[in-house]
Amino acid sequence: MGRADVYTGMLVGKPEGKGPLGRSRRRWEDRIKLDLQEVDFEGMDWIVMAQDRDRWRVPVNSVINFRVP
């Protein structure tokens, strides 16, 4: 079976089995965005902020303190 046959099988073939039940799992990035929304750090470019450890530590510590009673 050549490479073209594999691609044709993926495009034309029918999937076997069933998909997972329930809602889709959240991605790691989605969870970070929700955590930052909880502590009012919305709208910041968190990916750029995470590159600088000192700047990133502030929202991370506030999320940790927010969840600890």
C-alpha cells in the first residue's frame, strides 16, 4: 500500500468506532485563561508575560492564594 492509498483512505473512508462521550476536555491554554480571569488579569498577553518569570510570578501567586482558603 503506497502513500497515496493511505491518504485516499483517510479522505474517502469512514471512521471506525465512536468518539468520546461528554463535553470536550479543556486545553491547558483554556485553563490558564480562565484562571487569569478569576483574578482580574484579563486582556494581558499571558504568553509574553510568561517569558519573564518575575512578571509571571505575580498572577500565578494570586491564583494560588485565591484558591487556598
